Amino acid sequence: MRAPRRISIFGSTGSVGQSTLDVIRHANRAEPRFELVALSAGRNAASLAAQALEMRPEIAVIADEAHLPELRSRLAGSGIECAAGETAMIEAAARPCDRFLAAIVGAAGLKSTMAAVEAGNPLALANKESLVCAGSILLDAADRAGISIMPVDSEHSAIFQCLGDGRSLEKLTLTASGGPFRLTSLEDMAKATPAEAAAHPKWSMGLKISIDSATLMNKALELIEAAILFKVSAERVDVLVHPQSIVHGMAHFTDGTVMAQLGAPDMRTPISLALGWPDRVETLVDRLDLAQIGQLDFAPVDTRRFRSIELARRACRMGPAGPVILNSANESAVSAFVGGECGFLDIGWAVEAALERFSSSEFASTKCTTLEEVAFLDQTGRRFAEDALKRAPSRAGGMPAWKE
């Protein structure tokens, strides 16, 4: 019997982290294929402790130090090490493992992801913001460490499986379900509440990523991630609306061949591939019955209602700093929307305003060669979005005027 593969999961209480634990539970039912090195969460000490007591990692780390006493209390007598804070997160990420699953949402996951890569831990990447904000830094560190980066997003996992050796590639296609507002008018989208925006028709995800899916910003970030990860220009990455969410990604080749990956809309499939590669890990995912499904539909993105895809391409044309501004401005605007401080359509409007302001600012030539530069740009993008939202169209009862 081969030794279990050692896994660390950062963001274990989120939707991807929970799905990862489901994959491990099922894989370990007959023999221990995986064992846990570290689990981490942001603030949810109760859920983190429950996971740790079940899965028995070496260490459980909570980012918010205020919740360390609760974590220690819940794990008292278990023999599981407890820690909290940024330094502890970085130290735990650097512990040797066979796969480091990076699933912390947003730019907050960047430092721990970099620490894992620099320590030589092969990366299973579900935190797309790490590549969006620090793609060249992360890829260079992985090359120096001689480690692989396995994508966990279903679309990038699909493309990874379709690419082969990547020769004669013409373009890539990502698919999007279209989210809850696929057929909704601009006028009704302007009135959308956070609960309505988070009601994704296909995927069960956290609040922020669900709202990103409603604006298609999640797909925009995936477009940037695909361009960086597979080393193609953003102009060679297409997005199609595919409401069934059965085809997850496609690779188009110069002879006219199109390779596509199909599967049920379930994150456990790409997670299992990232954990087990080059082997495949059996899962409880529903098997496709294409005869029962009957048909698969595809349509172009309506760029008038969903601005995010074009904003992603615009950000890429600005150089490595552009995607950092796009991501941070979006995080700021989504937070404002959830807090009732702006309307749904103001999210994309604020991101566009932040990009426009940045392009003519003194910071536009920033190279993004260090994490310090990335952190500075992250704060800059948030500030630009906050400034823009003070004059958001919804405050005056109006609609955004898009800049073509």
C-alpha cells in the first residue's frame, strides 16, 4: 500500500474547502489515500474545530487572532496544534505537503499561497486572485521551486485536460452559466438585492463569489487566470454562456479541432483531479446522461448587460497592474453592494471608473514584480472604487453610463 498523500487546505470552511473534505472522506473509505497536514479558516472557529476533530490535521490555523481562544478551547486535549494570525498562516502554509489547496477567497490568500510555493509545496489553486494579482511572481516562484500548479476552477481544470502538449493551439473557451440574471433586463438588474444576486442557478458557493458570478466578474477573473496560467493573450480567451454548465472549457486548435471537457456541475470533480493527478480519484459526483439532458445551449455574452469580460481584457492591456486594480476595485464594490451602500449595476461601473482613473495616474507604470507593489496596488484599487461609489449612479436614481 502506497503512503497517503499529504494535503493542506487553506480556506477549509468555505465551499471549496468543504467539497475538498468530501472528496477526501470518500477516497479514504477503504484505505488512507490522503492525510491532512494543515487546515485554515478566517474567523469560523467552530467549523474549523469540527473539521479538525474529524480529519485530524497536524495544525489548525485561524486568521483572525480574536478567535484563537475559542479554537483552543474546542480542540483542548485533541493533540492538534492551534495557531492564529498572519505569521502563523504563513508558517503553516510552508509545512511540507504533497498538495497545498489554496482556497481562501480574494487577495487575502496571496501571502499563504506564495509561502507554500516558495517552500516547494505543489499547488492546487482555487484562489484565482493569486494569479490575477501576482501571476508572474507566482509562476516564477513555482519554476524556481520546481513544482506544479494544478488548477481547481472547473474551467481551467477542463482546459488543462483538453490541451495536451499545447501545440497548434488557436484559442481557449471558458463557459459561464450566465448566473441568476442571464435573462434579466438592465432595469431589473439595477434593482437586484444581494440575496437575489447570490442565488446562483447551478453552483453552491460563498456570497462574494456568487455575486461575482451574477456580474460575470468571476468569469472575467477566470479569463485573466487562463491567460496567465496557459500563457496566451487575453484576446485568445473567449467566453460563452452555457446555462447547463456541462461543458466546462474548450481548447481550439489550428486544424479546426475543438477539444471539450464535460461533467456534472460539481466542484468535487476538478478538486479530485487536482489532489490525485496524475491519477484520478473516484468521487460521488453524478454521472452524465446526455440522452436525458437532450441538448446543450451556447450563446455569446451580452456585453451591454455584463461589462466584466471586456473590463478584464481592458485590464490586461494595461499590463500586470491592470488586473490588480480590477480585482481590488471589484472586491471593494461587492462589499459596498452587500452592505447596502450601492446598487448591483454600480459594481461594474465602479470597477470601470477605477481602471480609467488608474490608467492616467502616476501609478500606471507599476511593474508588479514584488508582493509589496501588489499590496500597494490592491489598496489603490480599493480607494479608487470607494471614491467612485461616492457618486454612484444609483445614488441619484440613475443608470450607469458605460464607456465603450
